[in-house]
Amino acid sequence: MENIRFGLLCAIGVLCFFLYQAWQTDYAPTQADATSANGQTAGQNDYASADEDDVPSLSSAPESDGGPEQSSDSRQAQTGQDDEPVVGEADQIHVVTDRLDVIIDTRGGDLRKVELRGVPVSSEKPDTNLRLINDSAPNFFITQSGLVADGAKAPDHRSTYQAERKEYELEDGQDTLEVPLTWTNQAGHEVTKVYTFHRDSYRIGLNHRVTNNGDSPWRLSQYVRFWRTPYEITGDVPFAQAFFGVGWYDRKDDGDSYSYRTESHEDLAENPLELTQQGGWVAMIQHYFIGAAIPPPDSKARFFGQPKDVPNAAGGFATGFIGAQQQVAAGSQADFESTLFVGPKLQDQLESVAPGLGLTVDYGWLTVLAKPIFWVLEHLHALVGNWGVAIILLTFLIKLVFYKLSETQYRAMARMRKFAPRMQQLKEQYGDDRQKLQSKMMELYKKEGFNPLAGCWPMLVQMPVFISLYWVLRESVELRHAPFMLWIQDLSAPDPYYILPVVFGVTMFLQQKLTANVTMDPMQQRIMQIMPVGLAVFFAFFPAGLVLYWCTNNLLSIGQQWYIYRKLDAEGLGHKAASS
């Protein structure tokens, strides 16, 4: 059993190594992060001089009545009707809410800059807001939207809108803020593009209100897309990294359920997103943050994701949707509505914006365990107001839940010490015949009613918990730059003074001293002595929140061992009995 336990500890060591590799890749500084930190480094718009851009055609939009879909070729965007710049600038409208600081350009009426208020770019710059949407190099990431129509021209993302004001602010006591932009053509058509911002939310309503003052019907469709440059991780770690690419909510063949699917930006060239369905959404995904485009759930939309080079940049890709066609009769009005979400992946907001959007917080294959852990952690944080204290309390709860398993483990170890002399006799007697030795040991276990694996179950059970908590700390933006106390001011970053890793190593060493590894050979014992040092070195590069959990777990385990061993001594099974 001790050999099995030794193997499990070695497996934990290897697991920690791979988790470290994944974490280092996730948290390695990127050029994109550096530029989005202040946005000022870009200075100028490098794309304002681009010649032309593509605009979707009305034929690529799905029929509102569920008619036949167009061929894949019809989805390809077509050259626009005027030669305006891709992201050329006109007048800018400044919008401030409690969550967002936004620049809307009247050229296209698109979001050109979005800073997330109260979301620092780094722990070193707590007063600098992170800029997620940015129309300048090298961290180019913008939204584009508009209408396409048959006959008379409709306003697309290169058309110029008129605005009544250049400054908007969500006032105290105001829950929503509308920012209207107007456009008209010579045919008597009027379009009002309205952005609706909400208090305490990163959700943005987008509505194209069409008024047909002409003499004939006007058939239109709305499109929304995100367009950005890729960024590359600067680290050279060859293992897992945070996902960066396109995610969407895919309607299954049964027509009643959906599944979350993703495609990295590298793979979009070979596997472009192309589907038409009712409901769902599409999003640009990066670590901690997303930009999502959500059409009305009760209408069909054509979703797309494909490479789209950004001028003067290395590559690029775009994703979005083209809504269902809608005919606006002469003298009538119609709304083309959609929803944008531009901000951090806050789990309490995502699901309220659109079904399945919370799945973008990807906890991997242990989601079924990680989500309850985060739920408990979030509620503990609501009680104490500190994520570090919440992690400590969570560790208490986990140890309480697994107490009986831990007691079983220590009892099994005690019985193993009791059987050690008899097992040694068997090894001396049948050491040359391993099959016979195994048979005799199984007979001994059966006779004594002893399961040698019983002592390993607590460790096996806690390993998924450990991995799940790692993913929670890795993926939950709520813990990004969250302070604890004293020198720990960012639980998502390593301990700057390596105090917690040292505490971990010391507590693990003390645990080993409390556990008599009487059945281990000398080589295994030497490796076990080295392991606290090796794991402490690895943990020096782990998020402080994860090391805090493990240190607390070790301290509680030491107290637990002391208490249980006292009980075992009273029963004649503890260390005193083993040494007598």
C-alpha cells in the first residue's frame, strides 16, 4: 500500500509539473496584453488608409420564412458600393457607464474603443483600465455592424451617421442609456442605429430601426461581426494554453438542444464556421474576456467565422452573424435587434445575457466538479469579502467532507504497519516467486479483512478536487488580480516572495514525519524526502491562490493526523503500538 501511495505522490508531482506548464502559458505576458493595457502605445489608426472592405450581400442572409439556404459561395462577402476606408474616422461619440468607457465612431456607427472600468490591466497598474476593443495596432479588435438591402443602399459599417451629441453618461439613478445615430438616403429611407447600455452590465443592445418613407417595400437584413488580429503567447512552453479563437452555440440535429463548440483562429482557415440556425450566438474568446454577438432567439441567422486579414498586420479573423431577411412595407417601420456582450467572463452575467453563454468559462473535463466548487467559493466570498479567506474556508469544508475517508486512510496505514513484519516474512520466504508471493499476500489481506487500496482513496478523491480548483483559479475572472492580505495582492499570480511555497514544503515535510513509511525501501524514502523540496519549487510558479489552498490543506491534514493518531493509539493501532 505504501508503494501505491508513493506512486500516487509521484503522479501528483508529475501532474503539478504539467499544470505549471499550462499555467505559465496562460499567464505569460503577451504583446496584446501590453498594448491593451493603456491603448496609448498604438497612438494612431494604422488601418485608416486601407482601400476597401467587404460587405455581406443580402443573398447571404437566411430567409425569414425558413426558405432554402444559399450555397456556401453566397456567404462570401462582396465589395462595397463606395470606396471608404475600412476603419476610417469621422466624429467620435464618447459614452461612459458604470462599467464601460466607449468610443463610437459615426463612420459605421461602430464600437471603436471599449475600456472596462474597474478592470485593471495588471496588478502593477491597478488604476489603468483594460481596453478590450481597440481600433489601433497591434491589438486590433473592433465590432462592425450594419444593414444590407436590395435596391436602395442601406447603411453598412462604412456609412456615415449623424449624432445629436458627442458625450453621453449614465447618470445616478438611471438604469439604461440610449445612444441614437441616424442615417438617411435619397429614396426616403431612414435608419436609426441605437445602442442601449445597462447599469452594472457589459451587455449592449443594438437596434437598427428602419423607417420606410419610400413608395415601395424595402427588404433588408442585419449583420454584426467582430474583427481582430491574433496574438501569440511569447513563452516557449510546448504544453496547453488558454483558448483563443471563436466559440458558438450550435443547435443539435434534434432542434431542441444546443452544444458549445469552439475553433481556434489557426484552424479557421481549414474549418471555417458556416451554419444557419435559429437561436444561438457566436463569440470572440480570449482568456478571461469575450466579445459575443447574439441575434434574436426566435429568428434564423447565418453564423460565420473565417480568416480576414487586417491591413498592415500579421493575419486576422472575423466572426459574426447575418440575420434573417425582413421586408419593410412602404410607410411602415421595423426593428432589427441584436445583443452584444463585451467584457469579462463574469458567470453571474453571462447566462442572463444568453443561454449557454456561461459555457465560455471553460473548466475542461472537470467542469461537473469545478462549477460546484466555484459556486461554493463565490458564496463564501459573498460572506467574507475576500477571495483568499474564501479559499481557506473552502479548504475547511473539503477536509470536513473527506474526514471519514482520511480516517480510513490513516487506519489502513496503521494496519499496514501492523502487518509489516508478516509481509516481510512472506517476502523472505517467497521473494523468488512473485506469483506465489502475491497469492500469499492476497490470502493475508482476505484473512485479516484488509484492503491495501483503502488508504489511497482519499488521495485519489482529492486529486480531482485539486485539479478542479486549479481550473477555477485559471478560468474565473472573478479571481483575476484578487488580493488576499499582506504581501499577497494577486491570488492569480505567483507569491512574489515565495513564502507560501516554502510553507507548503515545510508542512509537507512535517506530514511525512508524522507518517511512518515503514514498508518503503531506502530509495523510495530518499525520493519522498526530496519531494517536498521539488514540489515547493514548482509551486513557486503557481498562482498564490492554489498554493494557499494546498498550504491550508497541509496544515489541516497535520492537525487531522495528530487527532486521528491519538485515537489510534488509544485503540492500540497507532505509532506507539507500532514501535512497541
